Amino acid sequence: MNHTTILFSIFAILIGALAAADAVTTVHQPDGLSCTDKRMASYGYTHKRMIMAEFAAIVIWQRDAEKRDPGFGNWHLSRKRKMKCKVYKNSSHYQCVVSAQPCRFDRT
């Protein structure tokens, strides 16, 4: 093989790998899904079990999102979801804060 063929092959493999990585990491939004422009954040109640603190934060986020924009209170449809939990040393209770961009399916 000559140097030109080897360089072309390396370049083609690199372009293919970049295209594949972009296809894998791109989040495709389903048709009929609309999202708000702003993220929302909510704190949950404290609890001794972390799963319950997470659940409380999500429930409060859903309530706040629905109150702000009716129809946008579904956590599972939201985009860019983040959750952070911390434990309070003195009480060993967890508290979580969640944030996400609310979305909903448009009804036609």
C-alpha cells in the first residue's frame, strides 16, 4: 500500500467514527413533543431513605411544573434531567434537588 491509500483510509475511519459518535450522542426529540425554554428546579422533603428523598423531589417538581405550565408536569418526558442528593450529618436524612426542562406531548 502506498502512503496516500493509508492516509485516506485513516481519514475515512476517523470521519466514520465521528459520524457514529454523533448519531449515538444526539438526543432525538419525538414528533409532537414540545418543551419550555427554561429549566425548573425543586427541593424534596428530607427522608432517611435516599430513594424516598428522590421520589419526593420528583413529585414536587411535577407539581410545580404543572402549576407553572399546565400539561408540562411529566418528569419522564422532561429533558436535561439532573438530580443531586446530600445527606445531613446530624440527622442522617437525605434531601434531593431535581432540575429539568419540562416537556409535553402536543394534542392535535
